[in-house]
Amino acid sequence: MLALAQTANTADTMSAEQGMALFAGFGILIVVMLLIALVTFVFSIWMIVDAFNRKEEDFASLGKTAWIIILGAGIFLGYGLIASVIYFLVIKRKSGKTTETSSPK
């Protein structure tokens, strides 16, 4: 009985190399997830800035204020990427023009 308990105990433990490999795997996963979150956040901020800089005429059915609220709420409520991609496809890409900044002439 004692031999069976010792065999089960050694089978449940992992070596130091296996532990480091598992730790490295989780580390890579965390870094990839953080990069995806950062890219999503930057894209969402880019779309909000674009919405602020556009004229009211550039917005189709929803107004400028509605899009800014949707994009802003999306960041805080967790659907920022979805709202930003929809804004990009419906407003930014469809209009075909970039926002104009005031430049001295």
C-alpha cells in the first residue's frame, strides 16, 4: 500500500523543466492577450477621435453625437472593438475621405 502511494505521489509532481515550460507558455499567452487588448484600445480611440473631427454631414442615419456615445460606451462596456469596426466600415471607409485638420494657409 505504501509503495502505491509513493508511486502516485511521484506521478502527480512535475519536474522543474515542465514547470518552467508551463510558466513560459502562460507568459507568452498573457503577452499576446495584452498586445491584442492594446491594439483594440488604440483602434477604438482612433475611431473616437475620427468621429470628433468629422462634420455632422458625414454621418449617415445616426448623428455624430450618437456615434461618439456608442464608441465611448463601447470602450467601457467591453464592446469597443465591435463598435469601432462597425464605425470604420459604415462611416470612415464609406465616406472615402480623411478628416481635415485646420492648417495655416
